Amino acid sequence: MSDLETRADIDRLLRHFYGRAMVDEVIGYLFTDVARLDLEEHLPQIGNFWEQVLLQRPVYVGQPIAAHVPLHQAATLRSAHFQRWFEIWASSVDELFTGEIATQAKQRAAIIAESMQYRLGVASPEAGFSEAYRAALGMPAHTDERQTPDAER
């Protein structure tokens, strides 16, 4: 596997991600029933967004939060939606790419998810964070004291 290096790589990742996300039992309905996402219309714009974020090319014009406010108003987004979005995103990246930019793609996605939740007023409790999400945010691994034997405490 190679790293994410070109716009074609980003487009490949996005098609893979949306192919999974749009049929997902947790978040698929947000794309299909609520947003009624036209993937062919959406992919160039979201591709521009990720090209700017990952490859530092100034090709994106838009306001991501503005697109998500109506979605939140219509469906009341929850932390679990963002966690599932990240899980599908991170696994899609891992299935297709490896390297510095692939790692950045996961880190930036986690930061974007946290920022989006903050701006929408969606609580983001750490208890619901996966280990991959924690790692992408640079947080230490979750420790559960109930699983630590008394001798090790």
C-alpha cells in the first residue's frame, strides 16, 4: 500500500468511504434519507475539501458547518453518529493507504468531528471514544481500573 498522495487517491478513498457509510445501519440514513445526498454532486466538493486539508492545495470553497446545521436540525446528530463516521473513515483509510498523510487523514478527521460537535452543541463524552479516535486525537489509551488487578494499582 502507498500513502495518500494525489487527488485521485482522495477520490478513491471518498468513494470507498461513502460506499460503506451510506449503507451503514447507524449513519447511512443521514446520507440517504435526511440529507438525500447526491453522491456524484457531492464528491467533487468534498474531494476539494480533503485535497485542501491533506495536500494543502487551496481548492475548497465552502463552509462545512453550514452544510451540517440543517442536517443536525433535521436529525439531531449525536456523538455516536460522529464516532461511527470516524470509525468508517479510519478503517477506509487503513484499508487503502499507509503513511504520513494517511495518518494525518485520520487525525484531521477526528479533529474535524470534535470541532463539528462543539459548533453544533453536541456533547462528546470521552467514554464513547474508540481507541483509534483517542489515538487520532493524541490522547492516551483508555484505562479501565476495574480491569487492573489490585496488585498492580
